[in-house]
Amino acid sequence: MKVIAIVGPTAVGKTSLSIDLAKKFNGEIISGDSMQVYRGLDIGTAKVTTEEMDGIVHHLIDVRNIDESYSAADFQKAARQAIQEISNRGKLPIIVGGTGLYIQSLLWDYKLGSEGDPEDDSLRRKYEAFAEVNGNQALWEKLQAVDPLAAEKIHYNNRKKMIRALEVFELTGHSIIEPKEQPRELYDSFLIGLNTDRAVLYQRINQRVDLMVDQGLLTEAEKLAETPEVQAAQGIGYKELFPYFSGNSSLEAALEEVKLHSRRYAKRQLTWFRNRMSVRWYDLVQHPSTINEIEETIEKWLADVKPPLQTDDDEASK
């Protein structure tokens, strides 16, 4: 089963490319973004608009209320079902997003969770004491610094899981949710990575934040600030504005934090996709005509019919 995935950092043109390819190759789009699942969070998540969709069917957008949680496992199940349904209709599934764990867990037989990792009571007590003094957010940031894979999956209010993830990483050097064996690829996938020069990327991110403010970002963020404990409130572009609403920061300082965290996240996104996936990289920002090369390569890939990938059910039936 053939699947296209368009990945990369924010503000590099993934949405536009996905719609162009969906039109050309009779595709439907599956969002691979952990924040676009929330209803009402449109501006801060750079959610595709109805006009931008231009009639192309999109999946896994607006499937949760802002007070509900959403995990990589939820995405994995729903996206695999969408891929099957899209393919059954004779269309091409196109996954688009920058949430690395979501994309990886979808395309490969990726096991979320880990068993048999070592334990150390002294390490656990150390991190428990740290959390008591500094709070859950500081603990989550410590986890994110050493193990972004686990931090992306574990909510900052789940202190027990954060401590366990830090304990495992310090003892073993690997993520608590990272597979110990090379996972099996589930689809015949074509991975497109979009990127551009760092200076250009950072400028585009800064400009995007300014545009979001003009479009009404503060209204969305203020609504989330009423329930800062929910998972959706931890999204970049929202939580940085909470100090402004509480009178503890100027708007200018809060927006600088949004830009800074957005740039840092873009860097982490690039690191993830470069280190964990075999991606073909293109720069459509500075070289828009490269889309012709992308389309030609996809045409050849679509014409290359491979035998279906074997599933566990196939193996069991032998």
C-alpha cells in the first residue's frame, strides 16, 4: 500500500505542497500534527483553512475538544484506519505534519511503551525531590532536554511517568518508549522533507507568529489560559502567552517567547526527521520550481509496483 508523507519543521510549505500533490495524484490528506486535532485552535496551530483545502478531503483535524487528551497511540490507530479507507477508495493517502513521533509510529510497526527496563530507587527519589521543589513543568523540561521522544508522549502533569522516563534514560541511555529492535515498515512510503536555510526558516517563523497575532491568536490563547492544566494548553504559541494574561509579562516579551520556542521546536523537528527517517529533502521556499522534480519522482515511484508488505496476519495464516 503506497503512502506519501510530507514532513519537516513549521513554516516551510508542507500544507501547500500536500494540496498540490493531492490534486495531481488523486489523494486525500491525513494531518500528522498533534495540535490540529483540537477544535477551536485554528490560528496558533496553523490549521489549514477550508479555502486552502480547495475541495481536498482532510482527516484527523478537529477530532478533539480542547479539554480532551490525545496521544501518539490515538493517532496511530485513527491514521492507519484512514489510510486503509483512503486506499480502498482508490485514492492516495498523504500524511502531512511535523510531529515526528506520530509519523514514525504510523509508518512503522512502532511499539509505544517499554518493558523490562532497569530500576533505581535512588534515581527515582532524586527526580521526585526535584519535582517537589521545581514543579511538573520544570521536570517535563528536564525530560524534554534529554529524551524528547518520551516528552512528546508524556503529559507534564503525569509526574510518575516523567520520573520513570528520566530514570530509564539515565540508566540505559535510551528512551523508555524507543523500540529495542528495528521496527518493520508497514507501507510502501515515500517521505518528502521540506526545509530551507536556517536564517530564512527563522525569519519565516517570526513572521508567522506576527501574522497569527493579527489573525486573532490572543483570543485563542486567552481561552486556553482558563484551563492551563489541559494537554492542549501546553502547545507552543499558547502557553507562552499565559504570563501576559496574568499580568506577569508584557505582550512583547510573551511573543518573543513564542518565537523563541517555535524556532527551537523547528530545530528539534529537523533533528528528529534527519536522525530517524530516510527522507528526501527539498527546499521549496527558495527553489519553488523543485516541485516539478518532486512530482516526477512521485510518478516513477507510483509506477513501481512492489509486492505487498507482509503483515502479522499473513504470517499467522501460513
